[in-house]
Amino acid sequence: MKQNELPMSSRLPYLVRAMHEWITDNRQTPHLVVDASVSGVVIPLQFVQDGKIILNLSYSATQNLTMSNESIEFNARFGGQPHHVVVPTQAILGIYSRESGQGLIFGEQDSIPPEPVPPDAPPDSTSDSTAAGKPTSRGRAQLKVVK
């Protein structure tokens, strides 16, 4: 890394905002998949299933929706009761359209900026395989709808 270069920030909040805009522009309902076990998540716990919660991020379902690089925050009603919701960026697992199922599911590489590689470093022989030695898929990403 050059002396005047700063490490790049996570691309995840940018992708979430872009997908939210795209889904909304197409008159569909954006849903956010959240890992409820991540520190800093503030949600009504009675709606968590298998450690996850799916949140409706439409403008009609939320009030005061803000999507920053650090978190997504809004006010919403759950079971008729008002709640303030806070989702730190690292708790976001995906965003998709309820109607079409199209969206993005994120992995660890999306939330954590990659470590910089020195320009004179030898190529990493493990970069094409996982820790278990299985090749990674370089094909089209697969999206699984979580309900």
C-alpha cells in the first residue's frame, strides 16, 4: 500500500443502499435479512427466528429511515407496537425484493475490507480455494430467499 493510500471501506452499505433504491424504483418491497445475534442490533426479539429477522424496509413500513455506512435505523410497528430499530452494517446478511426474490445475499468478504496485498508479494496459492481445500465458485452468485 502506498503511504498516502487509505484502506478501502466496506462495500456492503453502498450495495444495500443501491439495492434498496433499485427495488423501490421498481415498485417492489425491499426486505433486509439480519443476523440478530450481532452486537448492537436493536430489534423486537420476539420476532427473531433461527437467529435471524427479516425486516420490511419499504418507505411505507418505516419512518425516519436512515442508511449510513455504519448502520440502518428506522422506526416501525411490530405487532402494533412502535419500536426503534438499529441494524449495524456487520449484521446485514442480505437484501431482496419480496415480490421477485431478486437481491443480494452477502458473505464475509462483503462486510470486511480485504487486507491490502503488497505489490511485491508472491501470488497466493490458496486464493482459489477455501480453507477446506474445495474450489470456490466463480460462476454466477446464487440467491436463496429466506422467509
